[in-house]
Amino acid sequence: SGAHFDYGNPKDWPKDYPSCGGMRQSPINIQLQDVGMIEPGQQPVYRNRYGAKPKRMTITNNGHTVQLTGEWQKGYTPTISGGPLNGTYQFSELHFHWGSNNFVGSEHLINNHSFPIEMHIVHWKETYGNKTEATKHPNGLAVLGYLMSIHKSPNRGLKMMQMGFQHIVEPSRSTKIDPFPLSFFDPNVSRQKTARYFTYPGSLTTPPCSESVTWLLSVRLGNIATHQLDSLRRLRLSNHDNHNNRPTQQLNGRSVSSYLEIQFSNA
Ligand code: SG4
Ligand code: ZN
């Protein structure tokens, strides 16, 4: 698509990508006192087949982030459903947003607080047939966002990705890596029992900023080691960007709700 944009001047994005100036843009700052209550009886979001190992996995430096894709056997592609979602959404890719230092990096903020890194797991609604078509619809995409904290133990999924980083230092490079299930990204730190997540209608956080995303933000925080953050910062992004987090956008009257925790089924 020849998308040329950088993080030096994100306020200029609407000039080339009009949707970036729209009314349901992402990310946002989540003010906890404004979040709606969990309604009893609401079903959680189910993550299906996150335990299935793909046949192949590829990592790509697309100049804006490092992205992970995979190919599963027919019927084994991971999906999410439940919670605020209608229908089933298929895994497309996952990627990260980080900052130039550990005090910044996440795209979403909670009570104005930044986290050093945010992982996005992008899914598209099956009934639209493919991701490109899904992106044209207000409910076409569902992104699971994980606000991650620094921990002494490394993130197992990112560790698998790092094995290929030497081959994708420059933008537009891709390489195959040893396949592993997406459940490797789950935090291996203390399992909080009463985790919730936040949901609101928003957009892609990069151009073309399509307003097609149901955001599901987990407060069951993931973990990452400082050396892993440093290895992400060594990847070269386009225009010498040293961060890839868009500033927060106006709510414009949207409300954020809180749901039950994200659960697994046949994982
Ligand atoms: C990253 O640049 C991904 O690599 C893109 O994925 C993604 O675009 C973009 O971020 C925006 O996604 O979850 N941050 S976000 O809103 O998923 C899409 C690809 O270019 C369309 C495949
Ligand atoms: Zn993202």
C-alpha cells in the first residue's frame, strides 16, 4: 500500500490519511473513574486455539514495528469470541509498540500512566471473508492489547521472536522462525485471579487509522525483561524513529466498559 508515515509528526497523518482525523480514533487514555461497571452475567472473551502450534511462523520488520504471522493447519488458526464481540474473529498478526526509554512506550494509558510496551494481537471477523474487507466495517477487527510491565523473567513468546531479530534489523526484512503457540506470550508472572479488561470502539493506531476496531485491553499485565525491550529498540524503523507509539486521541463521547477476564477454551 506504500504507506509512508512516521512518528515524528503524527498530527500530520490526517493530511494523507483522512480517517486519522476521525471521531473514534485510538489509542486513548483510560480514566478508571469513568469506566462502566462489569455487568453480572456478561460472558468473558474466549481465546480459542491459542495453544495450537502453527506449521510456519514469520517475523517482519515493516519499518513501523516487528510483526509476527503464522500458518496453522486448516481449522487450527487461533480465534477470539465472546464478551462484546459478535461472532468469531481470526488471528491475523501481532506486533509491539515501544518508546525510546522505559517510562514511555504504550499507546493506551491508564489514568495517564504509560507502560514501557504494548502488544497488539490483531483479529478479523470471519464473516467478512478476509482482513482487507473486514477493515472496511465498523466491527471488522478486534485487537487484544496487552499493557506490559518490566519483569526479571523474559517473555517467552518474544524470546522465540528474538532468535530471528539479527535477520530483520533493517526495514522490509522478513525471516522464518521456529513455530510456537501464541500462548507463549501469556505472562509467566503471578496469575492475578480477578483480572478484567477494558473495551471501547476505536481505530487502527497507524495510518490509514481505519475506524473498524473493537479494542480489548487487558489489565492482566504481560511481562517483559529490560534486555528484550533493548533488542526491540535495536531494530531500525523508517525515518530513524526511536519509538512507535501514537499519542492518545480524543474520546469524543465514547464510553469505555469493563468486562470479565479473558479466558481460554480448548487452548
Ligand atoms: C502495525 O504497523 C502492524 O504491523 C500493522 O499490521 C497494523 O495494521 C498496524 O500496526 C495497526 O494496527 O493494532 N496498532 S494496530 O491498530 O493490522 C493492521 C499490518 O500491516 C491493518 C499487517
Ligand atoms: Zn498496534
